[in-house]
Amino acid sequence: MLSKDVLKGNLSLIILSSLAESHKYGYEITKDVHRLTDGSITIKEGSLYPALHKLEKQKLIEGYWVQQEPGKPDRKYYRITDEGLKAVEVEKERWKYYMDIMGRIIYG
């Protein structure tokens, strides 16, 4: 089980990585992450939406509304921007570096 600190410190990267695959609405992002991690990571609504708003303000993602069938509320989808894709690549490289360094420390 991952600590809450790990999730908190990497939530933006987790969201951006999910959106790099395809456009998604909020709950779909949480389902995707939960599925990919075999339930090890659960993103709560109270963390997800502030993070999505922050990423929008940083112009790393864009939100857009999709009309649903009659009687259902419209749904806001998110897509990653070109700047967001660049940010994902930078963070992936940082993670590779971090894992390499930690591996040397832990495993010798």
C-alpha cells in the first residue's frame, strides 16, 4: 500500500499520465488509475478536482463539456495539452533518475 504522501506528491503526474492515453472525465480518471494499480491507488474526489483545476490553470490540461443523453447532466472531459505532454516526459525522466538512485541506495 502506498502512503498518502506518495500520492499527494505525484497526483499531477498520475493525472497527466492518465490523460496522455485519452480524454477522460474525472471519475473515469479515478477508475483508470485504480484499475492500472490493482487498487493500490485510489484518488478521492476531494483531491482529484482541485488537482484538475490546478492543472487547467497551469494550462497542462483543458476541460470541455460533452452533452449527455436527455435527462442526464453534461459531463466535463479533460484532455492533455502539448505543454502537459512535455511536463509528463520531464517527470518520467525525473522518476527514472529517482528510481535509479534509490535502487543504488537500497540494493547496493
